[in-house]
Amino acid sequence: MMRIASKGHGVEGAGHGPAQPDEALSVESLSAESWLVSAGRERHAGAPLNVPIMPASNFVLGKGRGRVYARNEGVPGWEALEEILGGLEGGEAVAFASGMAAIAAIFDQVPEHALLALPADCYQGVLSLAEAGQSRRGWRIERIGVTDTAGWVRACGVADLIWLESPSNPLLEVADLDTICAAPRKAGAILGVDNTFATPLNQRPLELGADVSVHSATKFIGGHSDLLCGVAIARDVSLCADLRRVRVLAGATPGALEAFLATRGVRTLALRLERAQRNAEELAERLERHARVSCVRYPGLKSHPTHAAAKRQLKGFGTVISFDVKGEASDADAVCRRLKLIQHATSLGAVESTIERRALHHGQEHLPETLLRLSVGIEAVEDLWTDLEQALGEG
Ligand SMILES: *Cc1c(COP(=O)(O)O)cnc(C)c1O
């Protein structure tokens, strides 16, 4: 049974220590929404309700196994965040300075001359990381389409790292994780799922059989476009220890302020997601009927190629919509410029809606050049629609 208390990483007597065990509170006895709000808190008389920001690099030495140095043993903020997310996804969480830091720690486990199976529609930073390993460590890379389930199943038997992103970015295709995670894997292989787009509320990869789940906590978990943070979650104790070791050696540790902000952000994840998702569902349907829009990709739409998989696998369809503006790249750019409420900015998963033309990014040239990726926020849906209508103009 997963307690609300931290499972402990050998750090004791640090003053603001990990939360006290509370037999009444466990992730199994609470809904996810309540767990997000209540986990990772100290529960003894006089304790602050929130884990304080502790800007400390080093700690007074004494008897026992207290904290020594923040890069090694962490500050209390990380433990609260790790407890919340680990509990929710059913594993041990390891917090990092960014999503890429978490992913790099996982890729660091991959031996020389290994075979890596990556999605065809792969996050650019991950692709660059793998390509660096190609020249430095002799890695071989195989790219597989998100919906090519047979290709992934075959890769599970031969690859050393199987890396999935589902829903994918920015086409929002949903991989058949049920089937892929259940396929027999090569001994020692790691199957990782980038769960950033789904959030821990919509999808729990470890429950499906993945070895590790990662989040760019910069996105939905923080939720306010004001921090960089990442987290990897795994069940295997030795994999978790290896990830912590890389975190220490690479100095890829989140700052005290970032840990605080991510923890504060995740408290409201359920509310934010519920609202933004409802907005996204409504806007996707309206965009699909708009005369100046030619193709809307949203897993919740019946027209989406992986709608069936999304319905089966995800609790909600997410907050990101990709759509093509009729015309040329300059027409899509003009839409971004004319928007007033919706910000012309990259990234996703925040309270405010943002939009960008993805083909502008390096490595995204394969996308339709008029494709806009809209990350829907928590504003009033009618205000968002009014803004989109005025920016799209007449058909
Ligand atoms: C943003 C993002 C990352 C990288 O996360 P950072 O926090 O920016 O390092 C990785 N995967 C996905 C799907 C992302 O959206």
C-alpha cells in the first residue's frame, strides 16, 4: 500500500523532514484529485501546511544521516513533488531540473551499440539526444510510426530502449500502449513513455507495463509557464537508484523555487485539466466546422485517426489541438499575429492559451506548414472562440 509519506531516500533529521506516515491517507483510499491536494505534506503539530522554499545548498553536519549537500540529498520540496507524482503513477518518482534532464538520465542507462526504437514523430530534443549517442556511443536508431503497433511489438523483442510519446506531438496520435507494453521485451531493455501530453490524470504508463514514465513538469504539472522541471517515475528500485545517481553526477537537480512552484502547480492540476479539456473539446468541434480550417487533429474528435485508442486508453482527450489554416504558411502566421487573448508562444499545458506554427521549429519541417498547435487554457471558452473567429476571419 502506498502511504502518503515519502518512502524515504535515506535522508533523516533534516528539520523539515518528509511527511509523517498517516495510515488514513493512501493513494488507494483517495481519488487522484484528493491525492494531488493532500500528498507530500507534513502532518504534525506546528508543521507548515506547505513545504517551505528552502534555498540551501548545504546543511549542518551531525550524527546520523541528515542532509549534507543539496545536489546529493535534495531539499524538502523535491521530496513532496516526488511523493505526489510517484504515488499517482504507482512508482518512485525522481525529480529533475527539466524534462530533458529526466529523459537524458534515462538515455544514460543505454549501453554502447544499443538499438533505440523512437517514434517517427519524436520530440526534437529527444531525437537530438539519440543522434548524439549515435556518433558517441554507436547507438543505432529505428524510427517507428506511433500507430504502427506491429512495428513497436517487433521492436520490443530486439531494441534496448523503446521510447514512446503518446499522445504524440503535434499530431496527437495515441499509441496502443496496452499492446506494446505487454509485448515481450529483450532482456535488460527499458520501455519508456513520455507522459507529458497525457498528464498522470489521463494516463498511467507503469500500470500498463512501461518501465518508466517521464514528464516535462514544465508543462501541465507546473501549469503556469513559470518554471522548468522534470520527473521520471519507475517501479524498479535499481533503475530509480541509477536515475538518482545520474541526477547527482550531472547536477540535474531542480532548484528549491522550481520544486516549490511545481508542487504548488500540481495541487490544482485536476481542476485546470478539467476546465482546459472541456474548452478544448468545444473548440475542436467548432474549429472543425470553420470555413478557414481544413483539418483538425484532436483525439476527442471522431474524425481523429486514433480516436478509438484514445477513448480506450485515456481518461480525457487533453488540451492540445492541432489544425491547418487554409492557404499558405503566411496565412497561418497572420492568424497567430491577429490573436489577442491567445498568446503567440511555444510550450503547452499552462493556464493561458498559447498557439504556434510548428513547422517553424527546427526538425519539424515534415509537418504541414499551415499547422497551428493550440494549447487550450482555462479562460472562458466563448472568449477563446471570439478571439479565434476574429483571427481566422471569413472563409
Ligand atoms: C517540453 C517537452 C519535453 C522537454 O521538457 P523540458 O522541461 O522543456 O526539458 C519533453 N517531452 C515533451 C513531450 C515535451 O512537451
